[in-house]
Amino acid sequence: MSTPPSGEWTRVHPVSPLVRGWIALAAFAFILGRNWVEDFAGSDDGGAPARPPDGTTLLIAAAVLAGILLILAFLFFLSWWFTRYQVTGDHVRVHSGVIFRQQRQARLDRVQAIDIVQPLLARIFGLAELRFEVADAGESAVHLAYLKVDDARTLRALILGRASGALTSTADSATGDAGTAAAETADPGAETGPAPGVAEAPEQPILALTPGRVIAATLLSGTMMFLIAGVAAVIILTVVTGAPLSLTILLPLLFGAGGGMWTEFSTSFNFRASVSRDGIRIRYGLLDTRTQTVPPGRIQAVSVTQPPLWRLTGWYRISVNVAGYGIGSNNAGQARTKLLPAGTLSEVFDILALVLPEPGTDRPIDVFTAGITGRDNAAGFATTPRRARWIAPLAWRRNGFLLTDTALLIRSGALWRVLSVVPHERTQSMALEQGPLRRRFATSDLVLHSTPGPVRPRVRKMDDDAARRLFREQAARAREARRRDRTGSWNSPAPTTSTDPFSKEIPHEQR
């Protein structure tokens, strides 16, 4: 296994256009095959079966089919020929397109995460797509589709090594931009000698979810609650009105809920988490598999949530905001923001130890347990004042915040528990919000603006003076934390359980 020399333009795998364009081929085959079947099985105006095509007709049809296949093969060849990529000491570049040319570039020091994606057809050919996520509001800046799986892993290790400062290239440092310019003018089809391979950083497994837990978590998820509520509403509506509209309403409801539950199951199946020098590495997927690597310091915010039915099992979900992942309107976007689909409290602490290796408190178990499951002023959380209980009758004792030396913890939700954690250096901006009801009860909301994602940090219904004081102090903390932040180029060994701040024994009743 080898990596391309620094600055050398390299093409993707020759089968890549077929893997990308198989849907077009399948649609073409379906339309053509359907027409042939209809022509052969149809009937004349008199009702007699259609006569089988003669030899001349078959020959013409075969020639047309061969011509179409040759045109498609030529288009696939052009697509492959004009798709090439370059890795330097500072950038990853991808050039693609035949008529409409596209040039994408990602700076290595701005890479937020690197994913290896294997759709079902790519897995058959032993190929994978490499995606480099940068801070661009949710769209992947660079796609390399497709490479051999081993080559994709090697290239990922090379890019992460250079981004972290663990690997340096003498060719990159010696040539710099001049080497890049020379590579631009070089023949992209020229053969180059092999370069030494770059091995992936060793990883330490953290946890793996069993299929049984994934199935149970899916059946007890919020989607199931929505389905139960919808079916109950349809039954009540049918009984009250007597109108036979239940099936019309029920079918879309079943399809929508079924699709959501299938997405939840398929993107959580075979979930495994580990940690390496390059960051947190997670794998998951039933049909389409994905391997994500999130470097240290790239997580902007994290949340721990618990749907109501999960209280029966004591499970929690961990979601994150990563610049480049975005909110995620599709299945992949929703899945890649989850660091833990369904885990116990001890497993939550294992993941939090990776995300926040310095919790900033000498009693992290007590503090984070109070944030996840507690209420009132447990562990020092400042809560909604009692006078405002009328505008938050269920959650006023649950709402609250707590500051540590490294992060701001925000908890909310009486039925749907949520704990949001924002490291001080990841605070982008803040805003104080106060509507008419909040003004009436002298309370305010403090909103922390993060990168797009599922985590939306908001300190709810806090005392006016406390909210304004937190606004001023948090701005100063964020400014100082960003000044001291050194996670842009990381090169630290993987954390071990001996230094895990959350490794203290957890009481049995909290597990």
C-alpha cells in the first residue's frame, strides 16, 4: 500500500463512474426492458398476440443498444479521466467535471472531520468514498469517490497526520507553493514511483452496541411515541366523527414513522466507538457503512438527551455539533452527528471523557450526573427562580446552568431531558432574549450561538441579573479560552482509562 507523493495529481479508481452512475444505468435498463416486454407480449388491433421480432429488427435493436452502451462507457471514461486529486502539505484539492469543471480545495488545518463512506455497491467492488468536512455550513468541501478501501484509509491517515503536525513532509517544506505550482503543470497521467505507506494511528476500543439494544432503542424512541399518539388520535377521530377517513390518515402516518424508525435502526446498527491519536473514531451502518474520524477540539457543542421511554432502560443519546456536518436533513446527516445512539450512564461518561478530557471540576461524576438526571440546585446548578414557575410549571426546577473551568453546562426539559455542554473556547457568540412573559417575571434566556447542528444551547428562564452577569462573564471566558486554545494542531497520545476524569466508580442506582 502506498500514498501519492506530495503534490502529485492522482486519479480515482477506474470503476468510480460506474459506482456513481449505476442508478442511471438501472433506469435505462428498466425503461428499455419494459418497452421490449410490452412489444413482445402486446397484441395487434385484432386481438392476436404480437409476432416475435424478425432477425433484422433484433439486429437493429442490438446495434442501438451497443451504441448507447458505448456512449455511456465513453462518458464514464471522461468522468474518470477528468477527476483527479492532489495532497500537499497544506491542502487537499479535487478537480472534476468534463463540460462544467469543478475545483474544490480544503486546507488541512481547517479539516473538521474525515469520513470513509461505503455505499452498498461500493462495498461489492471494495471501494470507499473519502469526505473531508470543513466549516462550510454542512456541505462536504471535498469528496474523493471512489478509492480502494486500503488507499482511502492510508490517505486519511496521511491527511490527519499532516493536519495534526504528527507527520511532516520534507518535500512539502522544501517546495511549498513552488512544488504545488510545479505539480499543476505536470502531466496528470505520468506514472510515479511508490511512496512509503502511512499507517493508521492505533486505536483503543471504547464501546460497541449490540443489535438487541439498537432494536429496543428504536422501538422506544421518540418516533414510536409519535406513532402511538398519531394512531390514538386517528382512532378517537374515527369514533367521534364516524367518518371512514382513518385509513387515509393512518397510511401516511405509518409510512412516515416506519421510515424514521428504519433510519434510526440502520444508522445505529453495528455502532462501534474508539479513540486514537487522530481523535474519536466511530463506525456504523447496516447497508451503507461509514467510518468517521473527528479530530480533537473539532466538536463545538455536545448534548446528552433522554426520551421519556428511555427512562425505563436508563439509556441516553449523545449528539454533537461539528463545523461542516450541519443540521443534516438526510439520513447520513442525522446519523453522523451522533457520538452515541443509545448508551448507559457509564458509557455516556466514557464518551464525555473523550470530548471533554478536562471537565474543569474535581467532581465530574456528581456535576454531570446532576446535569443529566438532576433537578433543583443539585451540584450547584442555578435554576429558574420560583416566581417564574407559572411559565415553566414542569421544568422550572430542571432548567439551569453551571460553570466549570472549561465548559458551560446547560440542562433543560422535564419530560425530554437534555444536557448541553459548550467548551468556553467554542462559544461563537451570545444573545440575551426576553419576551413579554419573561419581562413580566423578570427572567431572560441566554442563547449561545454554535455551528449548525442538533445541539442548540439555550439557558432558559434565568433571573435577569444572573443572565446578564453570565453574559458578561462568559464573553470574557470565551475570549481567554480561545487565546489559550492549541487544538488546531494536535499531537497527543490517546487518553487512557487511568487518566479518565469520569472513571470514578458510579453508584449502581445511577447506571
